[in-house]
Amino acid sequence: MFQTFRNAWKIPELKNRLLFTLAILVVYRLGSAIPVPFITGSALNQMFSNGNMLSYLDMMSGGALSRCTLFALGVTPYINASIIVQLLTVAIPALENMAKEADGQQKMQQITRYVGGVIALVMSLGYYFVIRNMGALKYVSGAVGVFAAVVIIATFVAGAQLITWAGEQIDDKGIGNGISMILFAGIVSGLPNAVTYFVSLCKENLANIGFVLLAIVIFIAMVWFVIMMTNAERRIPVQYAKRVVGRKMYGGQSTHIPIKVAMSGVMPIIFAMSLMSLPQTILFFFGINGTGDTFWDGFVRLFSQSSPLYAVIYFLLIIAFNYFYVSIQYNPVEIANNLKKNNGAIPGYRPGKPTSDFIYNSLNKITLIGAIFLGIVAIFPIILALCVPSLQGISIGGTTILIVVGVALETVRSLESQIMMRHHPGFLD
């Protein structure tokens, strides 16, 4: 493996791609450390310690949101825009036809950028009002307050658009998926804080050493489990019939249709977490933080990650969203028709409806396994934190592990393919 890295570093083109990707990530982390004007970040510490939607967004931005920096919104607006556009493509025939055109992907990418800009503006407005309600603004009064609001909102929106553009540059000139790499860098940047948190637990009480060791073992086991399930797939065998064209014979080979167990990735978790945190976040905008005795304060506590009901509803939503996301990605009827057009068939099943029914049933079983896998990864840290309150800080660890491992595997495969094209031994040798 180390020899492979040395061979990769000796290839000028691959070396430039690695350096370019690293430079973009360095710029991203620098921008995540530069605070926005007119804001006192210390006043926001308590706001991000309640396990609400803002804590989730702060995790996605690598802690930049809680510090009110230039890249506070991170790539969250672009991710949400991608999800919305993808869903609209399925629902609106005009967008579906556009996506199938020769230059349709470029048009869809442009639409996604515009939608991401609108989402960034809405998020910036909402976050500004949260900041103002928390008393985190400084040197602001009268006309200066309007100017400060414009500067803060414009900075957030510009930072989100800039980091989206930087991610697209990684796609063109770097290694791996740009948006995923930026998201990966933001999450990994929180690793030192997690280590410091565990060290502080051990310093407070030596009895916590056992809990920390248990958490480390569980973390390693979850990483192994995520890697295994991410690479797992169901291979449906396909046999192509032989056909003669002129004097040559074509076809006759055997292949398979790969269906991954975790084909939807982390998207169902993002959907479910956003939906579960939305009521709490909306009420938080109105100053209801769950510390009082009113009905709405109790409602906020019900949707906090310290509630067992939260874990149950969260698990069920992940399963539902996983089925929904897979249904818009896979069309068994279309797959069966394509096999029929290319003289392909699944052994033991006639072309047409029997083939599509078999693919549909297989897809349902695999989707259920993948949904349960995602649900276990997402809620296990929450359950662990409920059982061991001292480990409350890892309540969103399942999502971070899934994102980090997924991006790491994707990047390794991309680098592997680049090396293999240049006839060097790969990582798997």
C-alpha cells in the first residue's frame, strides 16, 4: 500500500490532482476559522449543545456554523438542493426529459446551483434571526443593524456558493467527489475535539476509562460493519443469447446486475434527521428551548435526542425514506425492458413481467436489509448515549461514521482506478 502511494506521487498528473484537492481543503478549513463580522461567537455555545437541528448542521459544516465563520453553511444548501432537484426530476416530466438530453446534466447542474443559492439565502436569514435572538450581535443599533444584517446574510450566502464552486473544481481537477471531500474534511476536523472530550472524561473520573475503551471498541466495530455493508451487494445473474451478424457471432456471455445493500447511502438518514429536528428548530426560532414547563417546551424535549421516542420514530423514518429513495433510483420494469431489448434474460425467468417481478421482489428484500442497516448505524450511538449519559457527545456518531467511511471508500476506489490506468499495482494487490 505504501509503495502504491509512492508510485502515485511519482505520476505528475496524479500528483497535481492530489495537491489541488489538498489545497482546496486547506482553503475550506481556513475559511471555516474566519468569523463573520458583528457576531460574538461565545454567546452561541449553549445553542449548539442541545442536540437539535442546529447541532446537526454544525456537524455537517465541521463546527463552522457554531463559530459563525465564512463557510458556516458549508455544503448543506447544495446537498439539500440536489435532493430537491432529484425529487422534482421524478415528479415533473419536463425535468425528466431535460435530464435525458445530451446536455441535460449540465442544465440540471445549473438548476441545482440556483436552487442551492435560494436555500442558502433562506438558511442565512433564519440563522441571522437566531443569532439576533440569542444576543450574539455586537456593536449593532439603528441603521448599523440593517447594514450588519446585510453583511452577515450576504457573507453566509457567498461562502456557501464559493465552497460549492470549490467542490466542483475538485470534480474537474482533483481526486474524488468534491462535495463529498469537503463534507469529509469538515467532519474529520471534529476528531480532535472528540479525542479531547474522551480525555477529559478520563481525567474527571478514572472509572470512565472503561466507558471510553468500550466506546473505542464499538467505534472500530461500527467502522468494520459499515465497510462490510457498504461493499455488500446482491448479484442477479444475466445470460445474453447468442446472435449472428454477418459472419460474426455476438453475445452468449454471462454477467450480472449488481444491487448494493446500502445503495441509497446516507441520504435516508439525512432526510429523517432533518424531518425529526424540524419541529424543535422552528420552535427554537421563537425562543422555546425546552427548559420551561409549557406544552411546547415538553414538545421540544420529546423531539430531543435524549428521548427514547425520538430513536423509535427516527428508525422508522429511515426505513421509509430508504424505500422511497430506492424507488426513485431503480425501475424494475425499465431494467426488464432493457434486458429484453438486448436479448438478455435472468435464468429461470421469462422476459417481460416475470423478470420485472423477480427484480422487484429481490429489490424489496435487499432494500429492507439496507434500511435496517442504516437504522442500526444511526440509532445505536443514540441508544448508547441514553444508557451511558457520559457518552452523550457521540449521539450523532453513526451518521458521521457512515459519511466518513463512504467518502473514504469512494476516494480510494477513484485513486485506485487512476493508478491502474497507468499500469501500477493497486491498493488491493
